[in-house]
Amino acid sequence: MTKKDSRMWGGRFNEPTDAFVEAFTASVEFDQRLALVDIQGSLAHAKMLHKIGVLDDAEHESITRGMAQISEEVSNGRFDWSVSLEDVHMNIEARLTELIGEAGKKLHTGRSRNDQVATDIRLYLRAEIGACLTQIRTFQQGLLDLAEREAETIMPGFTHLQVAQPITFGHHMLAWFEMLERDHGRLKDCQQRMNSMPLGAAALAGTSYALDRDYTAELLGFDAPARNSLDAVSDRDFAIEFCATAAICMTHLSRMAEELVLWSTAQFNFIQLPDRYCTGSSIMPQKKNPDVPELVRGKSGRVFGHLMSLLTLMKSQPLAYNKDNQEDKEPLFDVLDTLRGCLRAFADMVPKLSVNREVMYASAKQGYATATDLADYLVNKGLAFRDAHEVVGSVVAYAIDKGKDLSDCKLQELQAFERRIEADVFDVLSLEGSVNARNVIGGTAPKQVKIQIAACRKLITD
């Protein structure tokens, strides 16, 4: 007679699983990181089963006691994980039964691994998003400190990577702050939208046991049980949404990284990154390589790829659960690890960079950054903007030919292009005059930067 499969689900099978298939289909090597939330979900499920009379007092107490021991074993790295038990759920259930006997076999009443894993991932992701939100706030706080320190530091603002107008470094840091604030909002939205509980949906159709799903949801901190059992076990929108949100955040971090890399080159020399966040060259002793921002920039592609992987994973799946969904965890876990690592790196590094103020100032004087100020000056003198634009273009061409900045031109030289130009023009042609003139909400004037810093501090502490 053929030897039967001895696993918990093996009753229907007449032979054991092939050794290769066993290893190929197992997920315990990566889903064991769900162990503590799996225990959390099981304890809530057991408490609910006790409430409705499926478990008696002694059984509930033994499950609680057994899970406490398993939790301690997992936390201390002493839990014996087995590939033959496939996944985190079966490993924990087998260990529980080993510890407490028959009562352990009752725990799975009214649930399936399908709703169990869907609940576990939500519990895990919910907590991890909370950690990401905290890391973003830490980074934002560092940016505000840096912006306050450099609120009056003048630098060139760029479009097309060409000098456009003078701005303040503090203003630039507040732009980064705003990017992160949108990331924070998207993560909060994602965290809220995923907070419905699949547990009790069972395999796909619900269960005939009179489960109190509202009670379980309350115990686990979910807003409510999932309304539809089919959707509850097959939905991975929350994982895709998180990865999409992470991809946007990584886009922002990559853009910041690109500027940090550029600014730290000898050609720009705007900033100095702390030595402990850089590396050297094995052959060129003078090198100081901005490895942290370069690596963050590179890791963005990793996150984008995982997002595409999850979209592709789900695009052709019929309802309800399919084994395909085992492939959701590794990309999701890697996105979490990558995002948290990059946020931590930047939160630690960016506030500690040093700014070469004199170099930034000199660079802002190149490229005729105050040309727009001259055009605005002429408009205020009664010239139509398009005519002012043409006049200033001619003045810039003249200055380029003479090899001088607009602020270095004499009054008579400027008046040769437009008679309305007077001595007060030099108030707007200076870099200080240019940035101070933009004293409007959202503007780069140091006064506005300080107002916005105060508002942002209040935003992230409320």
C-alpha cells in the first residue's frame, strides 16, 4: 500500500509530496517574519472562539500559554522552522499542538490559511507603515532644522539644469519637505484603506460557525471585518498600493540623491557630505564618493520593479485565492526594507551636511539669474511684459559679450536699452534684492522661508 501524506492537510492524499515540490512550494524561509503577527491573530481568534463557546476555559488558557512560549522562542531565535510544514502558519500550529495537545488542533476552527495569511500581511504591513511614517517625520524634522540654519543662504535655482533665478537653500530644503509630506499622506491613506479584517472569511465562502467577527476585528485593531469573503482572501490591492506609494517616495528620494551627488562634485562644490556617509577609491586616494545617495538613487529601480512584479502577479488571477499569491511576500518585504533603509539613511545624513555658502553665492551670480527681476522692474515702470522680456534679452546678450553680470553693468549701459531704467534698478539686480523681493506665500524670501518653517513644524507635531 502506498504511504499516505502525514501532514495536517494530507488526509485526501495517497502519497507524500515529492521532495522537490515540497521545497519548491514552501514559503517558510521568507514568511516566517510574519510569525509574531500570526500569533497575534491566532490569540484574537482563540479569544473569539472562547467567547462563542467553541473553546472551553481550559483550552483557551492552554492555547494562550502555548502561544506565549512560541512567541518567546521566535523572538529569541530558538524556534525550529521546518520546510516540510510549508509556511509560518503550519509551523506555529504544529508547535502549538506539540506543546498543548488536542486543544491546539481546535484553533483552526472557522478559519483557513487563506484568510489567516491575508490577515497576517495586513497586520504586519500596518505596523511597518507606522514605522515608515515615523521615519519620514524624523527626516522632515532634520530638513526643517537645515532649512532654518540656511534660510538666508543664496544659491542658484535651476530649470533644465541651467541657472534660472536666485533662491535660498532653506527654500530648496522646504521643497524636499513638501515632497515627503505628500508621501506621508499617501502612506496614511494606504494604512487606513487596508484596515479591514479578512479573518473569518475562511477559504473563500465564509464559515458555518457563528463567529463574532466584529469582536475579532476590535481585538486586532481593525476598523471592521471585510464585507465580502471572496474579496477578503484574494485581495492584494493593499500590497500593490503600498508598493506604488513607496515607488513615488523612492522617486522623491532619488531626485534628492541626484542633487546631493551633483552638489557634492568638485564642479558644483555646493555641499560637503559627512565623511562617514562616503567611501574612497582603492586606486585614487583623492576620491570621496557619495555612495549613500548613489545607492539610494539606484535602489529606486528595485522598488519600481517590485511594483511591476505585484501588478503582473495579480493581473490574471481568477477569484478567489491562488497559490500565485505566495509570490506577493518577497517583493513586499523587500520594498519595506528598502524604503525604511533609504529613509533612515537620508534622515541621518542630510541634516548633517555642510553648505559652502560662498560657492553657492558665486554660482548664483553666474548665468544672469536676476534677468527676470530686471523684466519685472521694467513692467513696474510701465512696460508691457513681452516688451520687457525682449529688452532684457538684449541686455543679457550685451552682458555676455562684455563678460560681466547684469549687476556689474553701469546705469548708462542699461539705459541705452531702455530709458525708463533708473538708479533704483540695482536694488533688484543684486541677489539679495532678488530673493527678498519674493516675499509672498511660497516664495524664496528668507522671511517667507522662516514663516513656512514654523508652519511646517506645527504641521508635523499636531
